[in-house]
Amino acid sequence: MMRTLLTLLILVAGYFNLFGQNQPADTIEIKSAIDSSLINIEIEGFYGKSKFRPVDNTGFYYGQCITITIENETDSIIIVEMPVGSILKCKDTTVQDMIVTKQFALNLYPKNKEGFLIYAMCGEISDAGPSAGIFYDYGGLASEEVVKTAKMIQEKNIQNIIGQHTIWAVRNDADSTKLLHYGATLSSLQTIVNNLSEINIETKLTSQVPVLKDEPIIQTIQEKQNDVIEKESDFEINTLSIILIALCGILLITIIVLVRKNKNNIA
């Protein structure tokens, strides 16, 4: 009887222990985790750390271009979340601050340190880009318009140069001339303006380029080119028809002249 009771108690204790372990950990925003000394972090540029380069050309100004190493100082599993639109303040004032363009939540094991690559974009168009040996502090959320822009980039998955130009257009009020200098095209500027209109953000760029959702600039140019090609084709067909008619006429006249000459010779 005592053995049965002891076994039952062990099973119950094991059950409650297992139940307690399965309880999900609370998610803590990274700023709260830092302020509460739950974690230590180190944020650094990624470019130059690896001889390999992403196939989509990200990893310098935008894309997975920042590394973050997080150490859990507690004796428990914690989940740390980095919200989209967070700003990473560069310790070197000649290098751009970064804007996080894809939120994430990380499971951190007790007394464990891990490193991750995160999505971010440069936030100061005239300064240098991030690289290995360039370090950052977490600066909380950026301004409301920048956060809205970063959320839109995340939702539309514009983790590319168009997304980067969008950040510069909003945070630095970069105009069309500046963005064209940094690799934008007429088509990409139109896309940026259209996207910003969807989230009701006005910038110097949106005052220069009108919203044109139904017929993008590139489509308009292509249709005009097609019209020119069609007109040229019609002209070529008409010209060829006239030449053929003229040749047939000359051939008919020649045949008539030859027939009459033969009749006169016979007579």
C-alpha cells in the first residue's frame, strides 16, 4: 500500500513538473529586457565578416546586414522580441543609423549566448554603410512615419533596394534627384510613391512624382514603344504593297507592248 502511494506521489510530482516546463514563456520586448538586465546584447554590421555574399545583393545597406548577439542572463527560457521599425543607433556618427525592417522573436535558453542575422536598412543617406567592426546601441522605436514605412516594407516584403530608397525618402526626405543618384529608376520611384500613398505618407518625393497606380510609367513607355512599332509595321506593309502594285503594272504594260509588236511583225 505504501509503495503504491509513493509511486502515485512520484507520478503526480513528475506530471506537475512536466506541466510547468511546458508553460510558454512570456514574450519580452527587447528594450524592457535590456532595461531589466535580463540580457546582454552586441549589435554589429555584417559586411566583411564573411567572404560569401547573398545572391540577392543584400547584406550591406539593406537586407540581412546586421548581426545581433544576445546573452540570456537569467535561469529561465525567455522570448525576446525586436519590433519592426526599431532604430539601431550607431556608435560611430559618420555611419548611418539602421532601421529594423522585419520583426522577430527569439527563444533564448538560460545562461546561453547566440548570434543572429537581422533585416535592417540604412537611415541616413549621406553617411557610410554598416560593416564588421561598426557597433550599435538599441534605440527604441523610430518616428511614427518611419515605423509605418518599415511595417509596409515588412508586409510587402520589399527587403531590397526599393525598400531602402523608401526609407531614405521618408526618414531623410530624399528627393528624386538624390534617389536617382543612388540607383533608383523612374519605375522604382513610381512604385515608392504608390506605396507611400497607401499608408498616407507625404514627402518631398511624393510632391514631385504623382500617384499613378493604374498605369505605371514603365507600362506607359512600353505601350508608346509598341504603338511606334505597330505604326512602323503598317507603313512598311503599305509601302511594300505600293511597290508590288507598281511592278505588276510595269509588267502588264510590258506584256501588252510585246504582244502588239508581235502582231505588227506578223502583219
